[in-house]
Amino acid sequence: MMLIFVVLFFLKIINFFYISQSYQNLLNYLHQIDKMLKNLINLLFPKLCCGCEALLLQNEQIICAECRHNLPLTNHHLMKDNYTSKKFNGLIPIELGVSMLYFHKEGIVQNLIHNLKYKNHQEIGTFLGNWYANDLENIIAVYAISEIIPVPLHEKRLNERGYNQVTTFCKALSENLGIHHNETILKRIIYSKTQTKKNKQAREELKNSIFDVSFTEADYGKHFLLVDDVITSGATLEACARALLKIPYAKISILTIAYSDS
């Protein structure tokens, strides 16, 4: 099928040069060819919703209208004492804690995070970041955030995956809110597969040594917005915050794409 299309494509181009009368005819013809190619690509590689895998309609992007309508928004940005901020009560001082979505097993958000994290659908981060930035615009201005800091991957994990799953989300927030996105100040210095099977003491020791910061006097007193994909226990974000709090007079706020109780 593909070979037949290619042959017909070139035959039409050859034929065009014999019958074309003007530059405008050329533009019109190229437009038709472009449309044909796009239709062929959509036929061979249909665009699917990253939330439910249904075929996307022509006017839909990333997720279908139904999934977008059913996204479980937390509205944490409207509540100072919300579930995300409560995770850090008595542990570390934070100025603000918010999550965009509720994470439910086998739900839309789980599919989005899985596609973002493991299937290289980084456009999901951009889509959600652009959306959430609109909700956060006035809130973030009040808190005077200095820099957006993604929770970093260890260099080995970054090489394995090829990207940090929260990078596009952070960049979208940065561009929409006009806040610098800093990927260099915070580093993960220990490579760890998972912390779920470690005992409590080992996790506590790891929590205090897994991240480190590289800063100058220019970073004193900055307000850092830490960003991660999903918050569960909050241990990783706590460890990141503790590292950043080594910077004199630093303030910390926390934002995640999703909040999970499990």
C-alpha cells in the first residue's frame, strides 16, 4: 500500500510540472499533497488519547474531550491547608503545597503519568503545565517564587530513560508564569531503584543523603518551587527540600502533577 502511494505521489508531481500554469497552482498543489500525507500518517499511525487510548478526533490534542472533562482536579490551589501541604506538617517548613490532579489506580491520571514517565509522551507534561499555570498565576505571584526546581533523576537513570518526566511540565509552568526553570542547583547523588522495600531506618538515612545542592551567594533567600510527578508519602520531596534548605534563608514550596494516598 505504501509503495503504491509513493509511486502515485511522484507521478502526480511529474504530471503537475506539465500542466501547471502559475506559482499559485504550485502552492495549491503542495497544499493538497501535504493534506494527503497527513491523512496517510493518521491512517498508518492514528493518534490515541493518552488517558483512555480512544482515537482522537481532528480537533482533539493529547487527551480526548471526555477524559479532559473527567480529570479529577484537586483545586488545592484554592485551599492553603490541603492534602499536599499536610504531608509536610511537622517535617519541613513549606510556604505552599499543591497538586493538580488526584491519582487513582487504573484511572485516567495513572494512564497519563505512565505515558509521560515511561512512553516518552512528554507532550503530556506541556499540556498539563499550560493548563495548571492558568490556575496558579495569581497564587504564585503572591508567594513570589524565585525558581522552579524539578525533582532530579540520577545521571544513570536519566541516561536509561532519556529524559526527566517532569521537565516539560516545569518548562510550561516557567514559560507561562515567567519564572526561571533551574535544573542544575539540585542533584541526585545516589542511584536507587526504589525505596519501597527498604526498612524505615534505611529509608531515613537515605532520605538525608540522596540529594545535594550546588549554590552561590546569589541563591541566598530564594523561594524555590519543587516539582514532581506524583506525591505519595512525600519522602522524596522532603529529601529534596532538606537539601535546598541548606541554602541560607531559602524558602520552599511544593507542586506535583498528581496526589496519591496509596
